[in-house]
Amino acid sequence: PIPENPAGQETYRLDRAHVFHSWSAQKALDPMVITGGEGSYLFDADGKRYLDFSSQLVYTNVGHQHPKVVKAIQDQAATLATIAPAHANDKRSKAAKLITDVAPEGMNKVFFTNGGAESIENAIRMARLHTGRTKVMSQYRSYHGATHTAIQATGDPRRWANEFVPAGTVHFFGPFLYRSAFNATTAQEECDRALEHLEQMITFEGPGTIAAIVLETVPGTSGVMPPPEGYLAGVRELCDRFGIVMICDEVMAGFGRTGAWFAVDHYGITPDLITFAKGVNSGYVPMGGVIIRDEIAATFDERAFPGGLTYSGHPLAAAAAVATIEAMHEEGVVENAARIGAEVFGPELRAMQERHPSIGEVRGLGVFWALDLVKDRATKEELAPYGGAAPAVTGVLGAAKKAGLLLFNQYHRIHIVPPCNISDAEAREGLAILDEALEVADAAYEG
Ligand code: PLP
């Protein structure tokens, strides 16, 4: 939408003339001009306020313009705006310490990157060098980033156009009872059969060829699917049995999103590598990384790690991470995410499902929720096709936006993923708007 405000119009005009946007046919774009934010809210060029239930791309875990994080970036810019990775720097050292402090026992080192995709690339590089094997197994219904190996490990349609040169990835089905690939009818059946399927995949791919299994602890973009109890422990056992490195991608699920520091905390397992980005510093300055288990780190004690990035552990990003993690501790942000998921989002979204026939399933935990929208609850036919869009879904997004609420959407799903420090009142304000907007989806219900 072209703003009414002249400065906003200029921003819009220059964007359309010169900015090449992600994932899009450029002519079809119509970006919203955003000029400010505060906490759970954003402001457009005409001063209209929006409640941000998307956390942008699910990363502003402490909300917009958190004063402590902004101040830490300002102070660091005034002290030392940049330094090469080979030097030691106080903020980088502190960030690595704070991150490993909240990671599972026995994971004591961090390799810093500039974002999620690079964290996956480097975790896979470590796994390949550690095992001397090349193949990587990953799940359908996953997103791991847009670089060479990360996009080919991805299990959504964005991979299809990116398979220029094979990256050595093989896909398997994870557990997802609502749309079970295994004809399961209970969580236990789904868990058992998904593990049996994975074991067979490993056997037939050749255990001695597989460097890593990479999976999102709780798959995010593909639909917020918390795995059944026992699944991740089963994957851990298979990895141990076959000498495969277990990589848990916590780029989206980490740093409070699920109501725990890391989603693995819910399942009592320790992976070999954890990838992170987004919430580590709420995305105020680009940062990602790999948290490395001691055994894997030891591989590179004597042998050089053949990877690096000019901005690895950039002091502005590291200062933002230190301030974010400290603020999360001081303000009980992780606890807030857990509580609001249990007391507000869980019950309220399930009640919404009773009122709206188009909601086939409600899934999630913490501040990480998805509504699976269907044309018919009996057939579970999606309200928009896999990889595509439909007016019934874009209509919900449009109605919500008009009423001042920004949502996250993929295909037939709407995700409710606000900042982890959202208040009860804000959460309820957004849910009331969503409740009305869902009437657009109900109108397309055919069941
Ligand atoms: N891994 C997961 C689970 C993600 O959700 C994302 C981004 O959405 C990525 C990796 C890629 O991160 P980035 O876009 O920072 O490269």
C-alpha cells in the first residue's frame, strides 16, 4: 500500500525502483512501509499501529526496541564498532558464555555466524569432518535456510528450484499425527512408526555414509509440530547406534519461543550440535551460530576447522545478544512465554477452534502456535494448496491487518508467534481480532 505521508511515499517509490526482495516475483510486490516499533507493536508510515503477532520472521523475542538491547548496541558502537574474528572481544566472550550457560550440559563452545542458514552450513561442515561421511538426512516439512546445503536440507517447496548441484541430502518424514504419513491414530503409534521409518531409511541409505541427521526440534515454518514424547530420544538413540551427528535446528524454536531456553529442554535430550539465530538477540543485529558438544569441539583441537566468516561474533551483534539474554533472565521472558502459552494461547485458541469450523487443528506451546485451516474437517483438505495461496487465507490476513494485527502465514496455516514478552492484555487483544478475521476462512468452509 502506498502511504499517504510524503516521506513514506518516497520510501515506497525507492523500494519499488531499487530493492530486490526475497522469494518473490518483483512486480507483484506491495510492501508495507514501517517506520517504528515499540514492544509488541509496529507503526506504519501513516502512524497506524499494528500488534505484531508474527515477531517479523519469528525473531523479535524481546519485542521491538527493547531499551536495554538498543542501549547496548549504542554503547558498543561508541566503544568498538567492529573487530575481526581472530581477536578476542569482551562482548563476544560474554555472549558465548551466556549462550552455553543456557544450553544443555556438555555443550561448551559456540561458533558464531551471521544468521540461520550459515549456522546450518557450518554445523553440517562440522558433522562431515567429524564423521568423515558426507550424506545428510533431514525432514520433509522443514526449513533450514536459503544457502546451498541449507536449502537442500529444507523440506518445503523452496528447495525444488534450488537443486542446481546436489548437496548430498536425503529426506524422511517426521512425526505429524494430524497428517500422518504412517496411518497412525495415536501419538504413540505415530512416534513408533516415525522412528521405524527413520531406522529403515538409515539402513537403506547406508549408515556408514550418513554424517548427520538435521531436524528442527519443533518444526516451525512448516507448521509448529511439537514431536511426540519419545521421538527425539529415539532419534538420539539411532544417531548413537550408527555414529551419526545429531543436529537440532533451533533457529526458530530457541531462546524462549517454546517457553524454554531451547526446545530440546522439553524432551531431555542433548544433541551434538544446536544451530541458533533469530531470538539470540531478537534480530536487532544479524547473528547466528552453532553450539558445539565437547566431543565434536575436540575434533578441532589439533586439526584446523576449515571455515570462517568476516563478521563471526561481530561485537554489535554480540553486545545485542548479551543484553537480550540478560534481559530475558532479569525479566522472566522465558517463563512468560511458557505461562502465556499454557494460560492464554492454548485455552483461547482451542476455544476458537470450537467456534470456527475452518480450524482443523490447533498446535503449539509457549508463544509458538499454528492454526491448520481446512475446507473440511473430515477430509482435512487444506484451505490453500501445498506451496500456494488462497483468497480464504489471504482474506484472514487482510482482515486482521485492517484491524491492526500482523500474522505469520504459510500456505493454509496461520501462525501465532508474538514476542516472548507479550503481555496478557496484548495477547487477548490480538486473539479478539483473529477471532473476527477467521470468519473469512469459515465462509470458505465446505464440510
Ligand atoms: N532454520 C530455521 C529453523 C529457520 O526457521 C530459519 C529461518 O526462518 C533458518 C534456519 C534460516 O535462517 P536465516 O534466514 O537467518 O538464514
